[in-house]
Amino acid sequence: MELSITKDQTRSTVWNPFFIKIFIVNVLISFSIQAMNTLSATFADHLGASATVVGLVSSLFALTAMIFKVFSAPAIDTLNRKHILLGAIFVLLISAFGYAFTRTIPMLIIARLITGAGLAFTTTVCLTIASDALPPEKMSSGIGLFSLGSVIGQALGPTTGLKLVELLGYKQAFLLFALILVLALGITWAAKIKYTRNRMFVISLRGVIAREAFVPTVILFLLNSAYAVINAFLVLFATKQGVDSNIGFFFTVYALSMLVSRPIIGKLADKHGTLKILIPCVAIFALAFALISVSKGLPLLLVAGFVAAFGYGGCFPALLAAYMISVPPERRGAAISTAYIGLDLANLLGPVVAGSIIQGIGYPSMWRVMIVPIFIGGIVSFLFRAGISHTQPQPHARQTAASD
């Protein structure tokens, strides 16, 4: 059965049939990727990698993700979005099979690089397709609901992945996630998306990077450099502390807590301003790392997950709001692209640096050292607060955009 976007579907309700399909696709992709991202680090350790190499394996997907984002933004705006999504899911499927049949670290690194190439497109194109199916007057609430798909994946993916490895082993676990991606591929194939080419495919620096968003990008880079270390090393740290696969519930607690923290912090940021919310959230995020560093079992780690949801989980949407108001509406794509470049750089460098620290002074000290970039992020927020406290888009930016 093929389903196309019609005017009635996009004007009446958020939960129209097309939106539901794309929402399900996004959940399936997020669930699989969150699980495989968590397992890639433990799998590297299983294959005998050092802590530095584990960090490298965990982070390398960000390299190809960052490279291919140069092409993803203009491609999504000019080419057939259904074909882009199908191709991106297929690339992720190849990487899933790569994990399943990997026997060496070099093979695992190749699979991670392939994952990054697929992720450069999937998140953005899913969000763009979903927005096409939303009533204009319900765009904000619809996008908010759509983002819950990623939260669901984050809540369930890592825990499920660790349990499957415990029960079936790595190969079978990765094959099951490949099967889930096949399901996402089938649902996407069944959706008929009308396509009309209205401009040529052109890559330009201004279309990828927004200079107005430089300050929030620096802050996001510093904060995500720390958060990326949680994804890379928390499971291995917990295992050495005697915690079994139940450590996956850290990610569940974190994701579920964000369902509470994000709406609350978003309203507070709207009322009091980005800076007054960002500084307390940075301090709370640092507290989460301090708790992890002294934890000896699962209970305190779960508390740290709850705290992190009000720390990094609060900083992220506050910074995204700063991105949105730093540029005029017609340049928001470039602003989001700039944000993801900052995220990818952090995902690339954070785990590698942390892995080197672990080899030198151990896990507990590493968690404490990673508080440093968090506090630097807070200092940058305060010193350059004008860069995250815009009240309206810059006039010259609006004029420049209009002349494109």
C-alpha cells in the first residue's frame, strides 16, 4: 500500500497517516543506532582493544557524519527526499551487517565509518519529511512530538542491546538490529512522497555554516565532548565496577527524565532567558560526572542519569533555541548544520581524549577531568552571553539571505 502526502493530511491533524509512518521509521532507526552505538564500544573491548582504541572506535562515526553533512543539507533541499532516506537507511543496514560479521578492529572501524555516512542524512531528512506532513499551525507541537522518537530509541536501545548480547552474543544482536532497519526500509518504501525539483543542487559554505551561531557551537562542542564519553565508556566502567548489563537502565532513566526536564527547562528559558537557564544546567551536568566518578554500583549511576537529564538534557534545547534566534528563518538550516558540526567534532574528539586519560590515570579520574570542558562551557556562556541572548535576527543577515 502506497501512501502520499495530501493537502488534507497535512492541514488537519498532527497524527495523520503519513506522519505516523515517518515517526515509526524514526523510532526504528533511533532504536537500532542507539543500541549499536553502545555495543560498538563494548565489542571493541571484547576484541581486545585498548581504552584509547575503544574511544577511537566509538567516535569515528562522527568523522564521516561530519564530512557527509556538507552534502546532506543541499541534497535534502533539492533531491527526492524519499530516495535520500532509502539510501541512508540502506547504508546503515550495510554497517549493521558489518558489525555482525566483524572479527577485527580494522573491520569494526570501517563499519563505524559507514554508520556515520548514513547518520549524516537520516536524522535531518526524517525531520524534514515529517515537517512536510504537519499542519502549519501545529508545526512546533508536531516537531516536539516527532523528537520523542529519538527519546524512545535512547530509552530502549542501549538496554535492549546489552541484554541481547548477554543472551545471544554480538553477531546475533547486530543481525536483529539489521532486521529492524530492514523494517524501516520497507515502511519508507511504502510511503509515496511527491517530489518537484525547484532548484539546482549547489554546495556553498554559507549554506552549511552560520557564523552567527559560532558562540553556541563552541559551547555545544565543549558540553558534548563530555557527554560523548558517557556513550563511549560508561558501560565498560560499570562492568569493571561489577555492574552487569543492567547499566543500560542508565540510558533509560536519562531518556525518560528528559521527557520531564525538556518541557520544564524550555518554558523557563523562554521566560528568563537562555543564559539564566544554561549556567545552572552546566553546573548540574558537572554534578552528574562527579556522581559517576564516585559510584560503586547501579543505584548511584541511575541517580547520575537522572541528574544528567536536567544538566546536558537541559543545555541542549536551550542552545538549540539560541541557534534558532541567532539567524533569520530562511537560514535556520545552516544554523542547525553548524550545530551538528559542533556535535560531530565533539563526538570525534571527546572519547579519544578520554581513552588516553583512562590509560594514564584510570576511569574515576577521567570522569573528574571531563568536568573541565563542562565548566569551560559555562565560562564561555557567561563571557560571550551576547552570542546566546539574541532578541532578534541580525538585520544584515536578513538582507544577505534575501539576496541569495
